[in-house]
Amino acid sequence: MSSPLGTYRPFSPADIQQTRRRAEPLLAPWRWLTRPLLQGLEHLPDRPVMLVGNHTLLGFLDAPLMMLELHRKTGLFPRGLGDHDHFRLPGWGHFWDTMGIVDGTRDTCARMMTAGETLVVFPGGAREVFKNRHQRYQLLWQGRLGFARMALAHGYPIVPFAAVGADECYRILWDRQDWMKSPLGPLVRILGLREETLPQLLAGIGPTPMPMPQRLYFRLGPVIEPGEFGTDGADTAACQRLQERVKGAVEAELQSLFRVRQNDPRRDLLPRLSDAVQGFYR
């Protein structure tokens, strides 16, 4: 009998290659248009880590490309911890499962750390995926200490990272604040729906749902050793200090990427297309 979707299982080298063969054709057109730039690989230590960063609008516009770029450049195959709701959706949950994404429970995280996996964690979760129009690149980590508890308990080093570009791929026309202010707001509460997962109404290229092909930027920061904050995952004060340290590091890397983007001659689509036509980008 097959395991439930999102259940952790180790990936063999053959599994990883099969996943990459599935992902590359799907991502190739978007990668060609967005020309992802990944910086900071020198900060990756030669041991398993927890990659912790900001979740951009919708999430799937850039996170898969970052993981693919990591594998292309380092051979590292990070496993993402996904929201439980991913695995409740027919078809969608199966797709994430085949891509190596797992249901982000503490038990699953502990098993992966014991197995020496490199993890990708977005503490903001759905809050950042379904952000409001005024929350671009804000870290919505209030009360999210789970990653810090796991890092402390298992002595897992953290590499903070930042992602820039995807938040500009769409214009938010309607967000969860609009939902809650509308006549449907009381119904959301009556049904017990998660307010943070209320979808936005978005516009990409013109009025269409096609995302605007912004260039995507990723940057890894220096490793943060959890041992500086203790070894007790139940120590809430220590977890809060670690969370604040990581949050500050991600915000610093975001600022660095904003400067990189500001000075990037290939920030706009036409110079990137010119390079692609001439065969400079593969």
C-alpha cells in the first residue's frame, strides 16, 4: 500500500534524477523568461542544513526554480516542508508529493533531520503566499517558532535566504482584507475557514492570469548555528531569540537583493530575451 501523500520517504539518487526529469521540462519556459540568479552558494556548509526564507506571492512562481538551481549548481536536493492543505487537494497534492515536498509536521521534520536531509522552510507559510497588497516582501512570522524549536532540538544549522521578483509578477486587485470587509466576511467566520488562505484576485499581463516575467533573484546568507541559543526546543525564549536572528538575516539578504536588482542590466525582459536569443543563457 502506498504511503499517504506528504509522508516523508527518503529519495534515492534515482528518485532525485526522476524528479529533476519531471521538473525541468515544466519549469523550462518560466526559467527561460525569468533567468533566475542565485547568489551566496559559498555560505552552504558541507553538512545538512535548514534553509529558511521568505515566501513570495503564490509560492510556486519561484520556490521550485530556486530548488532546481540549487541542484543544478551544487547537486544538493533540498526537501520542502509544505502546508497541510496542499495534500488535501486532488492532483495538486500528488504533484507536490512526486516533487519531494512533504507535509510540514514536527514529526516529519524530526524524521528528516534524523535522516540528514537538507530542508526548505517558509515560516510565513500561507500568510505570505496569500499576502495583502501592502505586504510585499514582509515577513509574517508572528508566533511561528516551529522551525526554531526543531533547529534547537536537533542542533540543525540554519542558512537564511531571500527571494525577490515573484511579488511583482502580479498586481493584487482583491486581498483577504477585502474579503473580510465584504458581505462574505461573516460567512468565512461561520464556516471556520482559515482567513490566511483566502485567495487574492490577481492580474498579471494586462487583465490576464499570466504572470509578468520578472527576473527572479535568490541569495543565501551566512550560516546561523543554533547552539548559540541553546539546545532545548521547549525553551520558548531561546526559540524567539533564534527566530528574530534568522528573521533579521533574511531581511538583510532581501535588502542586498533589492540593491542587486536595482543595478542589474538584465532586470527587464528585453535584455534577457536578447541574451537568450544569442545563446548566452542555458
